[in-house]
Amino acid sequence: MSRLRSDYPVTHSRFFVLPAVVFCALLLGACGVRVETAPPTEPAPTSDEIARQAAVNDLLATAELAHAFADAPDISAQDKDDVLALSQALREHAHTLGGVYDSGLPEELRTPRAESSPTSGDGEPVTAAALVDRLTQSATRIRATLDLPTTPDSAQVYGSLSAWFLVQARDWASRSETPWQIPADFVESTPTDRMSALPRAQVLEWIVRDDSAAYGFEVAAAMRKPDARSLYEQRARHYRRSAHDLALAAAVDRTSEDPRAVRYDLPWTLTDDEPVPPVNEVRELAQSLAFDHGAFALSLLGEVDPKDRAIMLDVVVDDALAADRLGVDLGPFPFIVDPDQVGIIDGALSDS
């Protein structure tokens, strides 16, 4: 006699397993035994959040240091007011970037974070040199991690912030007569590095930007009195040399592809009756040349491969320091033209 066979798989065993599991759970509950779940932990931060937290921590630690410097025994009334304003500006920057990360977990479950000390040493008052050093280090740390942000806008914001740190560092070094120079990291890139980081069309555009800026500064210098020409002439030489070196690196120097012109348009129409523009217009031309070049470099910082952002930042910083010397109001985020761009940091980077 043949056995009865079914064409369906045997599944009845699972119906006995489920009641058994439920029965065991009820039995344990009746006996006062609880099944514990693992406590919640803070989520692992993304690269965006790592960059954001690092910038916020630097801003707040530097704000504490600046506030402590206001209590220095020999600080002038003006410096005290200004350093307190700097401390407030640093805190506002941190708030703009989203502030300190809060996971919402109880304190005992949070990841410990290192506390920064606002003093120069044990019981020693904060000095101007310590503040300058801290500002400089903060800029350098941003440069070292500029490859972390995953969006062009956020990379530009951090690059702008790095430039702002260095502008503040030089300002406080100058007013306190503290020796200072731009960190070596910010002057190590070369025209060849820039050429390699950009498409050829943008390299040619950069050559024109440099060359036209040089021309503008040369004209502006010629229209100023001799004792007011130094900075203009310095910037003209800088941009002229940069354009030449970049043209050589791109192999277009004195070729049919060389984009440089003999002369460029100026924002004036000079006449025989007015052969020289007013001094304020000459000054405004120099300021706009430095600002526009910095904004151009910052825009490219957001377009290049993340590993090449530091190359662009070096140019952004150079333009920011020059623009500051020329009297440009760089604002809290140098060369950020659209204020809404800064607002993306909180939403885009704090969802770790």
C-alpha cells in the first residue's frame, strides 16, 4: 500500500513554537523576571557631523578663551570691549552652525566630551598670544578636515570660517604686537596644484581673473599718491605673478590659447576735465577686486574634489587677508554672498 503524500511543505511545527514562546514570556513575567533591552547609545556621527562638531567645539572653546582674556590685568578698555565682542561673535558662529550636538539621551548615557580650559596654564591669566595662537590653530584644524563635508555649500562655509579665524588672528596679533605669520600649511599649494584640481576651462578663467585683478590694482596704484600705493602695488605683483605661473603650468603662456588681455574694462569713464577718479572710487575698485577674487576662489572650493579643497582655501585665505587690509567689511563669513547658504549647516549636518 502506498503512503499518502502531500504536495505542500510541512509547516505545522511553527504553530507549536509561537504558543511556547508566548507561554514562556508570560511565565517569566509572572515570576517577576523582566527581559532587559540594551540601553540606547548615541548614533555614530557622519563625516558631516564630525566636521560640524569640530568647528562648533573650536568656536566655543575660543569664545571662552577670548572672554577670559577680557579679565587680563593690563588689558585696555578698548581691547576689553573688542575681545568681548569677539567672544560673542564666536558664540554666534557656533549657534549658526547648529550649536553643541544634543542626542537627547540621559547624561549618564552620553559620550564623554573633553572640556577645554580657557586659561594659558594653571592659574595663569590668558594672554593675547594665547588667543592669537588659538584662533590660528582653529583655522588650521578646519583646513585639515575640509575634505569631510559632503556638500559644496557646507565646504564653502567651513572654508570661509577658516579664513575668518585667520583674519581675527592677524588683527589681534597686530594690535597686541604679537609676532604672527600665516601658517605654512596655507602657503604650500602651487599653481600646478590648482591646475590639476580644475577643469581646463576654469584654469583659463582663473588666469583671466588673476590678470584682470593685477591690471586693476596697477591702475589703482597709479592713481593714488606715492605714499598710498604700497599695498596696491603688492597685490598687483601678486596677481600678475599668479597669472603668469598658472599660464606656464597650463602650457598656454604666449600661445594662441593664452586668455590674457592687454587691458581690461574699468568702472570709470575718464575725461580731460576729470582725468583721475575720486580717491574713494579708486579705493572701492581695489576692495571689489580683492572681494570678487576671493568669492571666485571660494566658489571653486565647493566644486573641486574634496581632497583638493585645501588648495582652493589657500587662495581664499590670501584674498581674505588682503581684503581685510584694504578695508573690506568681510562680515562673519568672508566671501559668502548668500546669507541663506550658512543656514543649511544646521539642517544638513546635525542629523547624525
